[in-house]
Amino acid sequence: MSTDLLASPVRLALDAMGTRFELVLGSGEAVRLRAAGEEALAEILRLDHQLSTYRSSSEVSWINVRASQTPVVVEAGLFGLLECCQALSRATEGAFDITVGPLLRAWGFVNGTGRLPSDDARRAAGANVGWKHLELDPDRRTVRFGKPGMRIDFGAIGKGYAIDAAIEILRSHDIRSALVHGGTSSIHAIGAPDDSDAWHTPR
Amino acid sequence: MSTTYDRRDFFKTAGATLALLLSERRLVESSAVEAVVVATPTPTHKDIVLACLNAGKHVYCEAPLAGSVGDARAIAEAAARFPKQVLQAGLQGRANALYRHVSRFVKSGVLGEVALVNAQWSKKESWRRAAPTPERERELNWRLADGSPGLMGEIGIHQIDLVAQYLGAYPNALTGFGSLVAWRDDRSVPDTAVCLMDVGRTRVNYRATLASSFGNAYTVFQGSNFLQSIRTNTPPNCNEDLGVRVQTVVSMAEAAYRNKALVRFDEKNRKLLT
């Protein structure tokens, strides 16, 4: 592994979304690769600030506070993500569901390692869960919760979405060889490294 | 399934119409435009801001106001000729509500006399922008070229302005050093800078680097009774006089770096003394 900042392959890392993102850019002029990589990481950081339910200043935290009372106008990219999540919920008949926020809290998965909720707590939380109660208005680009205690959480899709956005930026800079992962669980690669015919990930 | 979108859609949703005016001349000539946000390379600010003011438009200009004190003064003089139009220098400490809130706390006198200000901005990044062609890359990377206001002008200006805002004073004397440590590509601008400033009885120590992220960014005011620390991770009302005055500090820092010397500010004649 090179420690020279101006040599390729360029390796960059970022702490975001409660994990470590790493980026390897294979072949080309290192100075140019790094500039593109830094832009990609900046986009991941921007999405963390937008999507995180751990940041009270995030757009998603704002939605969770407001959307039970009134439709909330959301940023265009985030609205696209909400539509994408709704389509996934429909396709999986609710197996994938970003409205699980109240259940995550009841089970102690937010800022904790989990706990067994009482039957009452589980029922109360469950009553406020369900993707069909998430009302999206594409014309006004608003989201509204059909139940008072609803909360959305992008924990299941945020990392992958951020990696897709990073890859899109790398492609826009004509990067032909790159690997981006978030906490080793979400990975996206372009091309292959200089010295191999494929990216190899640990088994 | 695509989650990408066209940013122009945002303006449609917001009820605004958006036209792409691909040159500042067309922007200035358009009668539909009432106000302009200038976020172009710093050395180009003066000509664009003057053209906009002359065309009757309000202007919000990103910091630093201009590439030199002379240019900044020219902007301030032009703004004075058009008192009905608003010109705002985009200094974060004046616009961010959090900074203004803390300002009231500091000015209440609770800190006692401020003895030291320790401020830094540390981020390991190349400061280089990627671009599809070499020509475009040169244009985009004006911050790395000769004539760039450098770290003190592009970054330090916000924290120095915060110090000026809270202490109600600007440096009388300043010395500093710059160095290129980590990013020895073809750039001429230092990636590491240190500045020591004399602001009334307060001593200010400012440093910025692109070589290390250690400690991130903060501004600490150490008073005789108490201290106040402001931490920032992200970038976020200032009149033109304030914009010019803080620009002077950047010029002092640049002169200190080039002459390897202490630079004083002559308040009466508004001149740098080296």
C-alpha cells in the first residue's frame, strides 16, 4: 500500500453513516483520481447529513418531526429515494419497509444493542408502521405520514444509495477502475484494478 | 430503478422558473433578474459585482469579496453609489444564526477579558477539483494557481471575521508562515498556513492545513473568566465595509508570507506597513 499522496492507486476513507467508507481508484493520473474521489466522498457525507436519524439537523429528522401534522416538501433527490423505497415495498409486499422506525426504537436498536419490548410496546409501535401510510405527492414533492407516531429510517438502504451516488460521480469523471464499499457490507465496483482482471473481495 | 434527478426540477417545484444564462453578460442584461449571487472564482468577483450593481441588481458575493484590497474597496465604493441596492459579503459568521446567537453571549462580557483565541481549520484533502478536460481543470482549479487568495483568503477569512465580530476589533499587526507540505503537485499555493495576530490586548493564533484532519475546525475564545469554543464541520449579515476590512487581514497574511516579516496595519491611512 502506498503512502504517497500523489501515487496511484489512490485510497480514500470516510467515517459516515456509522461506518467506514473506503474508496480505491485504480488506474490513471493520481492527482486527477484523488480529486474525483474526494468529490465522491463529499457526496456520501452530504447524504449522511441529509438521511441520518441520529442527526437532529438532518432533513429526515425534520420529516419525522413534521410529516404527521402536515405535508413536508422534500429535496428532489430524497423524494426519488422515497419513491424508490415505496416501489421496493410494493414489490416485496412490505418485507422491505422504511417506516419501521417505531419498531426499531421499541426493540432498542436505536443507540443501543437491542432489548425485548413488552407486548403493549410492540403493539403500539407496530400500529404506527406500514409503508401504505406513507403518502407521497409527486406533483408537490411532499411526504406525509398517515399515522401520528410514524417515523422513517433509511438504515436498510442509505449506504447503498450513497455508494450509488458516489459511483455516479466517479463515472461522470470518466473513472474506469474503482471500488467503493461501506463497512464491507455494501460494495460497488467499476472495471478492474491495474494488476488484475477483477476486484477481489475477502471471502 | 433510478434515483437520479435533474436539479432544475427543484426550482420547478419551488414555483420558480429557471433559465440557463450561460454568460454573466446575459445575466446582467436580463431585466427579469433582480438579484445575483456571485459564486465565481475570487479574482473575477470585482468585474461581475460592478457590472451587476451598475445594472441595478442586488448582489450577494461569496467571501472573499475580491482578490485584493483594492478590488474590495472598488466594490464597496460602487455599493455606496447605489444605496437602494443591497450588497452583502458572504461571510459565514455574519449569516449563520448560530454564530450570531453566540456573539450575544460573548459580548455580554461573561468571558471576562479575552486573552487568547486559538483557531484552526484542518482537513486532509487535495483542494483540487476533477474535470473532464485539461482546460476545464485549469479553470476549475483557480484556487491552486497564482493569484489564489489561498487558505487564509478562502477559509481563514471566515474565522478571522468571527474573531473580529466577537472582539469588535481587527488585527493591528500580524505575522505568519505558509508551506507546501502534502500536495506537492504543480500548485503554487501553500497547503499549510500559520498566523499570529495582535488584536487589541488579545493574541490570536490561527492555523489551517490541507495535510491533516486532526482536530477538525474550531475557534476557541479563552477569557479571564471562562472560555467559549465553537466547532464547525460544515461551511453554512455583512455589509461591504466589513467585507473590505477583513480582506485587509488576508492581504496582511499574504504580505507576511511573501516578505517573511511582521506586517502592521496603519488604521489612520488604512495602509499595510511591512
